[in-house]
Amino acid sequence: MPYESLPRYSLGFFPTPLVKLTRLTERLSGPRIFMKRDDQTGLALGGNKVRKLEFLVGEALANGCDTLITGGAAQSNHCRQTAAAAAACGLSCHLVLGGQAPSIPEGNLLLDQLFGAVIHWTGELRKGERIPEIAESLRSAGRKPYVVPYGGSNTTGAAGFVEAVRELTHQLSRLGESVTHIVFASSSGGTQAGLTVGRSLFGLNCQLIGIGIDKGASGDVPFAEHVLRLANATAERLRVSDRFSASDLAVREEYLGDGYGKVGDLERHAIHLVAQTEGILLDPVYTGRAMGGLIDMIEHGEFSREHSVLFWHTGGTPALFPYARDLIEGESARR
């Protein structure tokens, strides 16, 4: 069915701001840079997962579910926003998190607990691998859980970013602006798949560039292939006639550094530069790495002054605080 007909529960503040990064543009002497501020979506200190969760929660409520269950890393932005969404609509929430319980919760984990989520620690398993058995235990106890997929990335969640493209095209039209490229963090694939379908549906003439965040995020399937399958499945479900091929996707995986959640010079430099030129905070796991990739591409001449690049800020600010040592000591050493 068309995405407008899918069940939806209002959770965020939309449209999010679309701003020009004038000082960063000047500093880099490259293309004009815009930013879509999905760190300002409102729920639980913001983030792009709210877009997906409006449709996922809508589906859960339509199916009569009483519990949300999802998984991720200990500092998962997605899990924090899922816990907040559950609280906002009166559902219980179970989070299946990788790692071990710390003595004092920080960042996203502190917020998970404030929102009342029940947390299940799973050691090295950080992608919700134990969700099926926990969901079955909840069913045996008489509950009706709704499994929110890793990163909110299925055809339901991707619909949130189809809607996001409609929002963006209206903003660009009102401002009399256009963009040639959109750059964003790409991990579980739903954001890129939704943007791909939305670009086709609403005729947005630009290139989408996903910066890979997590090596092996899609398991045994190459990440680009995973995104392609999800984009086509989303298009089919939403009755969008176009189908996509590998040439429709750009996934840059050369910025993975030491792996998921590992802060290096690329992320540190991007976080400090954007904070000190624009007063905007990036996070150490997703937007710091994606902006680092964009800065590297600009410095290597991949964009000219005639280009207009939109950076999609997907949120994640609470994760800055547990990474304080990596961000400050690393930057001090660099100087």
C-alpha cells in the first residue's frame, strides 16, 4: 500500500530544520554544505530513528501489541529512542544489549533506564541475536511483543525515510535551493533504502552517498546488496513502480577505521571541526564518522564549488559523553 496508508503514531517534531553550514563551507573551501537536523526530532534528545519508529510503533499498535523489543550495542541510539517511543505510547520495552552491565550507566544507557526499559545483557552479541528467545518468553508470560528490527530497518521503518524525502523536497522548494548530493551514515540500511525509494517517488535529482559505519552490518550479504534488496522490497510494498540496481547505490566503506564504535582521528577531527565552526554536535559512532568521510572527500577534490552537499545529521548526541576520554585525549595528542 502507499506509505501514507500505513499505520503511524506521531512521535517527533517535523519538519526538522534544514540549515546552511556557512562557516564549515568556508573552512573547507569546497561545495556549499547544508545539514538536515534530525538530531532535532524531539523525542529523547532526537535522532533519525524517530522517523522509522513512527511507522513501526503504528504497526505495533495496529496489531494489538503491548511490548516493544529490540537490540543493539550498549550505547545504541536506536534502543534509546525505542525505549522513549514505548514510554510515550504506553507500551513496555525490552532492550537486548551487547556488553555487560556497567557499575554506573552513562549516555544512552542512562536514558534507557530512565525510560523504564527492561535490559537484557548479551555479552559479545550486540545485534539482538537473543531477541527470538526473549520474545518467546514474553509470549509465554501472556505478553504480545512486537519485534523492532535492528536499527528499525525493514520495509516498515524505511517508509519513514520515504516520508523524509517528501519533507526535504518541500523545504528545498520553499528555499529555492537544490542539492547535488546527500551524505549520511549508513549502518542497518533502512535510512539509505528509504531515501532511495523516496528520491524516486518524489523526483529528487541528487546522488545519495552512504558512509558505511559497521563492517559486516548485513551479515553474510555484502552491505550494498542488503540495502538494494531492502530498497526494492520497500518499493514493492509501497507500490512504487521503480526498481533499483547496483548503479543506484553509493556506499563508501573505506572509512570504517578500527571498527564499529571505535573513535579515531577521522571522527575526532570531524566532531571538533563542526563543533567549533557551527556550534553543532556530532556523535562519535555515526555522524562523526560520516562527516569525517565527507570532509575527506572534499579535501580530495571529489566535490567542486558548484556542488551543493546535504549532510543528514542522524543524531546520537548522548553517546558523546561516554566517549569523553577518546575525544579529548585523542585531540590533545593530535595537537
